[in-house]
Amino acid sequence: MQEPVVSDTRTANRELLDFVFSWPKWFFAVGGALNGLLVAAVAVVILMLMFGLQFLGYSHPVYWGFLIVNFVFWIGVSHAGIMVSAILRLTQAEWRRPVTRAAEVLTIFSLLTAVQFPLIHSGRPWRTMYWTFPYDWNRGAWPNPRSPLVWDPSAIFTYLTSTILFVYVALLPDLALARDRAPNRISRAIYGVLALGFRGTTRQWRIQAIAGLLLSAIILPIFVSVHSIVSWDFAVTTVPGWHNTVFAPYFVIGAVHSGVSAVVTVMIVMRYAFGLKRFIKRDHIDSLARLLIVVATVWLFFFMLDLFFGLYGTEPAEVDTWQRRLVEPPWVVIAITFIICAYVIPVPMWLFRGVRRSFFWMFVTTILVNVGMWLERYMVVVPALERKSGLTFTYGDYAPSLSEFILVAASFALVILGFLTFAKLLPIMPAADIKEGQILADRIKVGRANVPAAMRE
Amino acid sequence: MAKHTAPKRELLALYAEPDQAADAVARLREAGFDDTDVEILSSTPYPEGAFGEGHTKHRLFAFPFAGAACGLAVGTAWVVGAQVSLPIITGGKPVVAVPAVIQILYEGTLLGAVLFTVLGVLFESRLPDGVGLYDDRIAEGYIGVSIMAREHRLPDAQIALEEAEPLDLLSKEGSLMQAPGAA
């Protein structure tokens, strides 16, 4: 099925390192615009620190708004990277080669962005260390490890550390390549230090291969735990609409849905922006689209389970929350939009081969999925808090403020800028992996068909 | 006796084709050099045994288990220590409540496994390595065959490497190949 990449080592090196060692004009324009958004977000955060969370529009009873929605969204996106990369490595899927690095890097920057939001949301970010770090800070008060406030940071810290190390280990051969191809002494010295003297001995390659499998096998359970724990931020509370045992798998599969879609979007952008047309092929997005059909359908199943469990018990508070989500305006509009964007439009389209192999349609549908998945998180978080409950006498309707919109836009800017910076400094495609694919790729004749084959140990 | 204690020196030959590199390895073996003194350098992973080299022995699989044990121990020390240092009784439950902290033990275990695996990768890959001979042309697809030999065996190594028709033959002092037309 795969079309083999047919270029020799020198050509492959030049193409894969082209963006690292060149300075296209659009890089400065895009970087400048993204930095502008980040400056605006910093201004919003400074004002929030001066005037408190009310500056963002929060009031009783809804204190979890855009910030927490965005946190859950970016944690979700971060999941695809490692899932796609780890599963493809473990199964030794040939088409993984151009996909893995971009997916892993997306994970790193999505996670780094996600982490910002609970910190901002705390209102006093510096105090979060009192809640999370295992130290009593001379106050005689240790953090409470029984709280999700500690589970969350421990899971995210583990995931982020593991992902960075995973990427670094896989990056060693490419750092060595960048060292050897560096255009000047300074960059050669920097890449040289980072490459740790990697020379490509048979032993080093063997350890690289085993390390990829080992780390993938260890990181997969971390990936499952992280979004499970994020879901428990909600599920261990007694808030109707959140207190649900299905939340962990529902969140994990939702994360995979939005994350794999994000990987497809990023790959299509990379194909054109970084001049990687010879490496990112229709076969790759076709394979990912097939995966997405399954993932999206499982996600819809868990959404229906969440709804079914909510209604089946006929608990008045639970039914009331679902009524708010699915019947009352403006929530009904959001609910219809998210289902249409996350499932009704993309999945039937992906059933057609022409759509799966079209860069344009895959770009459009995967963007739609993430719009839908962002709204889904909004639907989970806010309506459950808006419900009027007993012994609560002050209510304010939640409406997102301009400041929150700026923070959300800045979060996208941060992820894109991080990704772009990485791609500018380091090979965004695993050159060694791709060249290995060239060595192993062959074509065999079966009857009258000439089909691609890959030899593997 | 002095011959066996003399320091080893390295030679590096560059070949255009994997077959030539495999040929050089075979010739070095025929000349009596030990496999542990021969290294094959490439910018791309080749299947194990492509150059006639033996199976790579390593203990990488032990590292994650050791790391997981350490991670679990550190995680346990932290959660138990934190709960005992600030005993908060909630709902008549024990001060050290395992179900409520099992998430942290789980993350600690896996973090330990990852950290030790990465250390294992560096250790088993013999990194950092700043002393071995290397040539940038390896990044272009050439295959390097490196041999560590004692002074008195260097001529034998050089002959074995040259018989496989290298593109270049390097020592720490520079190229040992004569430029075409040189006297």
C-alpha cells in the first residue's frame, strides 16, 4: 500500500534538513503574529493577577470556564502524539516513519500549553507549589496526596518528562546528522553537545531500536492514566453531570479522537510549509483517517453511554443537567454543533476513499473535529456548574469574556510557535527512520502485480 | 609483553557500499582481530548481521524494572510521608489511604521506569562518546569500519581494510590514503 520514498541519502538529508538550515520569510511573519498573540495573553494574565479572577468574568457558581475547558482540550490533543507514535512503533507499522516525530512534538507543546491553564486558573500561580510539591515549606502543612490537585500534576509531570525523554532518545541520530551537516561552527558545536557523540555504531542503532519499543510500551500506560486522572478531576466530585464512572474511558477516547485529528492537520500543514511533499503522502493520511473512523465511533459510543447513565437513574439533578445541555438554549446549539462537527460530518466523509486521500478534505474535516471536541469539553464543564442547587443563593450567568477568548487564541499560538521553533531548530521528521525505510523498502512481483514490500528483522 | 600493553590506536575506513563494509569486517576477522575491536558506523540503521557482525549483547531490559522499583519506593515514601506528617482524618478513613494515592504510586513507578530506561540507553549505547574516530561523510550514506588495534598490529589492520577498497582510510592524524597522482 505504501509508496516507497525513492531518494538517496544525500537528497534525503538535504530535504529533511532544509527547513532547519534555511530562513524562509514567512517564518518571521508567522512567528511575529504568534508572538503578538502571546504578548496579548501575557497582558491579560497580568491584569488578572492584579484584579483577580473576576477580571476574566468568573462569578458564582461557574468558576471553571474557558481556562479549564482549554486545559482539558490541550491535554486531549497531547494524547494523540504519543498514542500514534507508540502504537505504530510497537506494531512496526511501515507508514509510521514520517508521522512519529511530528506527533511526539505536538504532544510536548500541547502539554506545555495545557499546564499553563490550571496555573492561570489558580489566580495565584506561585501558590500552586504549596499544593503540589512534596515539601511542607516551613508551614507544617504538606500537600494532600489524596486530592486530584496532586494527582493531576504528578500525572502530567510524568507524561511530560517521559515524552521529552522519548523524543530526545529518538532524536539522538538526527542531532548527529544535524551536527555533521551544520553550516557553521557554533551550530555544529551545539548539535554536537546535544548528540552526545552519537556515531551510529551497530550497537547504538540496536539500542535505539529496542529503546523505541521499550519506551513506547512504558509510555502507553502513562498516556492512558493522564487523561483518566484529568477526567477524575470531574468524576470524583459530586457535581451532577460529572460524577460518572464512564468518564475516564470517555475522556481518553475523546482525547485520542481530537489528538489524531490534530496530527493529521499538522502533517498536512507540514507537507506544504516545510516542503515535505515527498515524505508525507496520501497513504499516510488515508491510514490515519481509517484509524479515526474507529476512534470517532468508539468516542460516540462513550458519549451515548454518558448520556444513557445520566438519564437512566432518573436522578432529578442529573436529568436537569442533561436537559440543560441538550434542550435549553444556548446549550442545545452548542450540543448540535459539536456532534455535527465531531462526528456527523467527518466520519461519513472518511468512509469515502477520495476524501481520505484528499489533503484538502482531510484538513477541513480534522479541523472540524477539533472545533467539535473543544465545544464538547465546554459542554461537559460549564452547564453542570450552572445548575442551581440547594443552599446556594447567589447566581451569575457565565458568559466567556474577551480576555478568555484571547487566552484561548494564545494557547493555539503557543502550540504552533513551539512546533515551528522545534522544526526550525531540529529535524521534524526522523531522518534515520526514513532512510531506514528506504533501505528496507523493495518491490516484489506477485502474479502480474508489482507490490511494495518491506524487509524487517 | 610490551606489545600486549601498548595503547590501542584506531583506524577508520569509509566504504560506499554495505557489501564492501561487510567484506572489510570479514577480512579483519580473518586477520585475527577480535569482534569487540571492530565497529561499523552508519547514518542509517541496517538490519542486525548485515555486516556479518554478531548479536549485540545488552542489559537494557533490566533498567525499566530497576527504575520501576525505585519509582515505586520514592512514590510510596512521598505519599506515606506526606500523610503521616500532616495526618488529616477524613470520614473515619485511615490516615494512609492507599486507594486515594494509588495514582501517584502508579505515576511514580512509570516515571522511574522511563528515567532508568533512558539512563540505560545512554549506558548501553556507550554515550556520551567524544573519543571515537568519525567522519562527516558517514552522514552522507558512507559506511565506516573502525578498528582498535595495538601499534604492532596496525599494518595488518590497514591491509585488511584496504583490501576491501575503501573510499578513504583515516587515523587520528588524518587520511592514510594517497591522493591520486601523489608521489
